Amino acid sequence: MSRAARILSVALILGLAAALAACGTGGGQGGGEEGGGKIALLLPESKTTRYERHDRPIFTQAVKKLCPDCEILYSNADQDAAKQQQQAEAAITNGAEVLVLDPVDAEAASAIVERAKQSDIPVLSYDRLVQNADLDGYISFDNERVGRLQGQWIVENVPEGGTIVMINGSPTDPNAALFKRGAHSVIDPSGIEIGAEYDTPDWSPDAAQRQMDQAITRLGRDNIDGVYAANDGTAGGAIAAMRAAGFQEIPPTTGQDAELAAVQRILAGTQGMTVYKAIREEATTAAEMAVSLLRTGELPRDLETTGVDNGREEVPSVLLKPVVVTKDNIEETIVADEFWTVDEICTPEFEDACREAGLVE
């Protein structure tokens, strides 16, 4: 082969390689319709069991199904906003092309979004809305509705004119403010008295237990007719305090997240309800949004969104519907969605309660 022919052959090979490479890249930073890419999943804490048990694995599986060659850069901040900032910086340094961010502190996390935008990296706010930030999308539940559902259950199960204790969520979580607002919108006009009310730093069950201790000392054991607990962790802390104080019966108590221990408490009659949020749908939809941002720089075109104000802009948002779970509908909600299995719920300690609820024969 002549020298000219060899040069032409090499040029053709290089040209073909470039064309093939171009076929694998899309409108984002290199993800492409058929190629891979790096998506960072930044979750806020592990005290709430949902994140490690459900959100992380479901999101990862959904991304891998949509984009087999994609890599997930995962971090959990353990309720430390500064640590989450460092984790985000590390993800960006390691080549993250999309950030899926569930903020520890919704205000402080705006710095993470600003840093990502400096590198032209889109950011999807997951479950909690980052405040005052240039977000590309938001996926969560109608969180004010969550509070209304909890508040309505309290009104239906606490005697008229009764007294309750309110144990709200973390003051740094914008969702907690929405839960509280929704609950107050129903409880305040009902005639039920709020004898004591607390915000719970970091959603800590231990802090909730101390708060409930204070409420019992302040109001007296016989003057508490119900407990609004914003999630299942705070409910567990409040119930532990009431047990330690010698309550013969635990008054009607709310929760949220359908944690396994809470579902078992509902069966046993120590917690009245929880709010189930279909995390599988939330995490799967987040994966679809993240992969679309990776490949095209935009959200999926067929996605139905609404605008949610984060203090800076109307963020394109997907808000899913929460569901009240009591002893009567555990099977058709939590079990049917494979959130928890009957075997996981109905351990020997709860076998009789499961039989009474029709979960086992």
C-alpha cells in the first residue's frame, strides 16, 4: 500500500470513529441517548429509614434501566449541611453531569446549586425544595396536603374541645413548614386546643421524646387527648415518652413515611395512622427526569408539571399524592406496592395483630 493510501485509510478510520462517538452523545454534557454519564444522588440523612431502604436503591435501579452505562455517584450527608456541600463538590470534581439533591438545609443548599451552575450542571431538587436557587426541576409530594391529611385525622379522632401536643419537623426542612401549615389549617378552626407545640431539630426521635416529656410535665398525663407528630420518627419518640410516663392507652397519634416500626405500631394500636408516600413512584420519576436532563438538558417532554415558587423562580415540579394509612388499609397500600412485605411486617411479636388485621391467616 502506498504512503498516500495508508494516510487515506487512517483518515477514514478516524472519521468513522468520530462519527460513531457522535452517535452516542446527546444534548447534555455527554450522556447521549444511548451513552452513559454520571448522575450524583445526594441524600440528606439516614435516621429516617426510607432513604437507604427505598429511595437510593429504587432510584439506582430506575436509572440503570433507562441508562445501563450511567454511573451513580451516591452520598448521604447524615443531616450535616456542611458535609453535603463537600459531597456535592466532590461529585462535581468526579465528573457529575446532573445533581439530584435532597437538601439537609433548604436555604444553605442554594450554594450547592450555584456551584453546579458554574459548571453548567443541571440540578433536580428531590423530595425537599431548595430555596432561592436556579433549579431545573423538583419532584416531591403535595406536602401541604400531607399536613391536612394528618390534621383531618386528628380532628376525626380527638374528642371535640380536646387538647393535643404538636411535634413538628425540622425547622431547616421546607417540607416541615408545609406539613405544619396544612395541619394548622384543619386543626385551628376545629376547636381542638394545642396545649404545647415544638419544632424538632433534625427530625430527631430523641429530641421528640424530650419534647413530649416536657409536654407531659406541663399539661399533665390526663390532659393530653392526641399527638400530632409530623413523621414516624417523631411519633416513635413521642410514644416512647408516653409509655415511660405510664400512659395506660396511647392517645391518637399521627405519623408519616410508613416506616416499618410505625406500621407495626399501627397494627398494635399504639400509633393511629401514617401518611404513605409512594416513594417508588417518586424515585422512578426522579430517575426519568435526571436521565432526560443528562441527555437533553431538559425535563421529559411528556412530563406533567406545575410551577412551585422557591423564592427565586417558579420551578417546574411534579407533585405526587399522599395516602392515609391505618390498620384497615395496610394490605392494599403498603403491601400492594411492595413497600413492606407481610413477612417483614408480621414478625412473631405482631403475628396476632396481623391476624386481626387480615394480613395473615
